[in-house]
Amino acid sequence: MPAEKQVSLDVTIMGREFRVSCPERDKQGLLQAVDYLDRKMREIRDAGKIIGLERIAIMAALNITHDYLNASPTAAADQEAKARLANLHGLLDRVLAPEDNLF
């Protein structure tokens, strides 16, 4: 099986540009994550209690992590199951790749 195509994206978070790469199939999800993070960081900044990009980023990460961990157990279990399945899929691709050359 051929290697998955990687794409590079230029994204903007809090007015700063970052270049990130991801598998092509994950591009839309990454863009959604960037938008969500940018909105959360702007909310924290606009509240006016925290100053500095690094501190805003840490607070946003803490808030997002807290929300994730307190989400319904089903949602967390679904995410964990998806991650495990993706890991197994990658493992199978690596293990079966040499078999492609046999036929």
C-alpha cells in the first residue's frame, strides 16, 4: 500500500502564522482544530485577565483538555477507539507492505 500523502498548510492562530503538515485525509479536521483553538485563545485574550500569547495558549490548552476529559465517557471512548483503530491500521499497512512484492 502506498504511503499516505502529506500536505503542508499555513494556518493562523491569534494573528501568527504557522506551517503544519498532516495526512491529506486529516486536513479538514486540522483546519477545524485550528479554528477552534483560535476562537478559544481569542476568548481568553478578550476576557482581559491573561496577558501574553504563551499564557493564553496554556490556558486554552487547559480549558480544552478539561472539556475533553469531562465530556461524556462515550465520546472519550469513541475517540480512544478511533485512535486505536488508526494505530492498528497503520501497523497492518507496515506489516503487509512486503507482501505486495510477492505477487
